[in-house]
Amino acid sequence: MSTPPKVHRFTDMRRLVQRLRDDLNGGGQDFVLLYAYNGTGKTRLSMAFKDAGKKKTKRPFRAGDRAGQPLVIDETVGDTLYFNAFTEDLFSWDNDLEKDSERRLHINTDSTFFKGLKELALDERIGHYLARYADFLFDIDYDRWTVSFRKGEAQHIKVSRGEENIFIWCVFMAICERVIDGAESYQWVKHLYIDDPITSLDDNNAIAVASDLAKLLRRAKGRTRPEAAAPAGPGDADHPPRQVPAPIKAVVSTHHALFFNVVCNELKKDAHKRYFLHRPERGDAYTLRATDDTPFFHHVSMLAEVKQAADAGRLYTYHFNMLRSILEKTATFFGNDDFSACIHGLDDEDLFARALNLLSHGKYDIYQPAEMVEDNKRLFRQILDAFLGRYQFTLPDIFGKTPTMATAQS
């Protein structure tokens, strides 16, 4: 019997960030791939990772600085170019409410994300990626820092939220290409952090995005730079500086199982760590469980958490949503149209299905969870026990215990 993968525990996000950075810097890894379902804190983790790379430095006054600055300027420099929900917020719509004809997407140029964007001439590369995922075109006005979209004869159209997200993703991919090519304005980038780039995409586009990202990450890890120049001597002009390795390493986090599988398969020959990221009971602590062989299916981890909560009597209202999600995925696997097909062995299965449907649609806050009342706990256990009595799951070691066959409570 093989030894279960080790579970690493972290008492707070700062320690988790340090582990990820250690994996990349000194740990011999080119990439870290994280799977975590929604509510775990992936976006906050990406920002904490970015903040951990900031350092204060000093540089001399140079042309272009604001007049009156000192000769030596204090500056904070980061090392991580990131894509997450905050990246999407750098774009905002002007829907032309007065004329309702010229809708434009505004670009927030205060962000270092766009530093040097105009000089990089990215339109062609953005268009290259966009043509793979969508059928609309774009125009960037660098004087007004706006983007307009068109399709066929229609100009200044309002694209959907999903189309907007994929356009922003294409901008990020084009910028990353220039980073790898050595663009002067992005010399500070040593890490990429990509969190859930495929919101609202269908499966075909999710596969295409994952494949394109993997290709770009392999290019990033092979980046080189000219060796630091020594004092020039006679004949040096005939010998250009030697190229030395300057890899860009990356973290990718997602809740999308298909996207995670494709990225893992595309990068399987590269040095990487793949983890299931978990936040037990939505607390301050985190766990990383290595998934070395097969990408981890999150509905099984959800079942482990639900089972542990039921056994311990710590059932909260959001557990109904988790249980319903598990039943839905199991029903889909067996070719059924509705999760009620996975409720078995109860006196009135239709009644229990309706009750679960009602309870799982409540507005439950996972950050300020409310404990279930006793009647709902009893209902929850009846549905869960009946489910586990019918389907045999081996639960993963997300709590640091030996994996066990899931069974109903006696």
C-alpha cells in the first residue's frame, strides 16, 4: 500500500505564501499548481504572494521624474506580475448613457500592470490570442486609454462579461510575452501568479486557455538575459554578451477541474508541485495536500469536509450547498438529470430532495457561518448517510488522517 501524500499545515496565510515561494526559489520547482474550490481565499493568497515580493530600494533621479524630486528616490519594487479579480477591475465601462452609441472600456493607467503598454505595440498579439477564443474585434485608443469593440458592421458594442474577461486575459498574455522577451518596463518581473483566468468560459475555451498558458509558462521558465557586462576592452564589439538563465517562475490557482487537469497534463514533464489547497472550516489555517499522480477532484474533498463536519456535529448552513454540489456531480457522472436521483433509502425521497433543494438555495455567508438548527442537522445526516450507504468513496487525507472508506454513521 502506497504512503498517503503528506499534508502541510499553515497557521496563517503568511506562512503559506512563504512555502509557495520556497518551492519556487530554492525548492527546484518551475511552477506551483493549486486546486481549491471557491471560498478558500485564492484571490487573497495571490495578493499576499505579490506583497511578499515587494522590497524598498533607492535609485537616482532620472529623466521623466517629477521636478523637485530628490537626487536619490525611495522606491518600492515588486517581483510578481499577477492576474486575478483585481486585474479585471483595472478596466471599467463607459456605457455612453446619454447617446447610447459609443460604449468604451476604460483602462486604469495608474497601475504598473500597464507600464509601457503603449510602447510595446501589443495590439497584434492581443488579437492573435483573442481570435482563438472569440469572434469580436477591438481597437485601443492610446490617447484616451479606452478600448472599443466591434463585430461585423456593429461598432462600439457592449460585449458580455465573459467576453470582457477573455479580452483582459488576452492583454495579460500579450504583456507576458513582452516580459519574457525582456521588455525594459517589466525587468522587475521574476514571478507570475495566475488565479482563475477562465471565469465564464465554456469547456472548449477553458481547454484552449489552459493549453496556451502552459506554452507561455514553458517559455517563461526558459527565459535568458545578457550576462552583466564587464568593462569594455579591445575587440569586445565582436563578441556579444553571453546569455544566462533568468527564469520566470509561476503559481497557477483555480477552482475549475477541467482547467486544472489540462494545465497539469501540459506541464507534467516540467519541474512542478501540484497541491490541493484547503481551508478547514473556513478558519485562518490552511493545508496543502500534494496531488502527485492525478489532479485532485474537488467534490471528493468537499465530501471529506462534509463527512468530518457531520461526524463532529459542527454543521453550518453552507454545508447544504456543499452537499447539493456533491450530489449534482455524482448524478452527472451516472448520467442522471437531477441530483434527486442520488438520494436513496429514505421514506420519502422526493420530500428530502425538495427539502435539500430549498435549504441549499439560502443566502448563506461562508465567512460568517451560522450553525444549523437540530432539525436541519438531523435531515442533513439522513441524506448524507443514505448517500454514503449507496456510493463508496475513499476520502482523501485533507485533515492529516489516514484516508478511509466513507460510510454512513452507525
